[in-house]
Amino acid sequence: MTDLEKAIHQVETGSRVGKIIGDQGRALGPLQIHVGAWTDCKKKNESYSMCSQLEYSVTIFRRYCNRYLTKKRLGRAITEKDKIFLWNGGPNAHKAKGKKLKNLTRYYKKVQEALRVIKKSSVQPLRCKEGPSPNDHLPSESLESIPEKRGA
């Protein structure tokens, strides 16, 4: 999963998995997929109940983005914001105005905050390796000839 997919998962269901029913019974699974979005992307022999599986939900998310977020359709390069708006607002979310735009913006901010936390937690602290000391460039016999400081 990408960081964006993890963030959407976090916002949609608190990163829970399984048969999660939400949006007043209109959405299913870890990414809260509506039947309409699933219908737009499903392939032969796939059932809506498969949306309960995280891996399949991510597949539907990716198919949905690939179907609706094209440079030809939007007239410009695709952004992360486009993906977030699409997922929450449907195929025409990029044209949203008024209350719908306000709601999409609120959702976008939640996903951005989740992304920030995910990226922060995935940054590994730098660890010091056992390496050369500042005097390693000197031959060992030179170190022995350096007088110790007195009174220190």
C-alpha cells in the first residue's frame, strides 16, 4: 500500500479491516467502497462482498483512480489531491463547488493529516555506525607519542 492508501484507510475506518459497513449502510470494507464505485471498476467474477478485504479494496481504489483521473479527462496532470477528492466525492469531484467543495476540503485535510503522521512514523532515525574515530587517519604509533594534557 502507498502512504496515500494507508492515510485513506486510516481516515475511512481507523485502519480497521473486515466487513465494515458505513455511510448509513451504503459503503463496505476498509476503504468504505460504495456499490457505484465498485460497479465502475469490477471485473468478471468479482463480487461486492470482496470489498471487505483490504487488498481488494486497494485494487478497487487504484482502478477507480485510473479510470477517472486521466490527463485527458482533467486537462492537466493528476495530483494526490485529485485522488483524495475522487475517492470521497466521485468522478466529478474535481468540479465541486459550494458545500460539496467544503466537505471535500475537510476530508482532504483529514487525509493530509493522516499522511503527515504516516510519513513521520515511517522515517527511521539515523543510527551511528561503528566507524572511524577522528584520529583514525593517524598511524597508531603517532597516537602513543601525543602527550596527555595535564590539569584537565
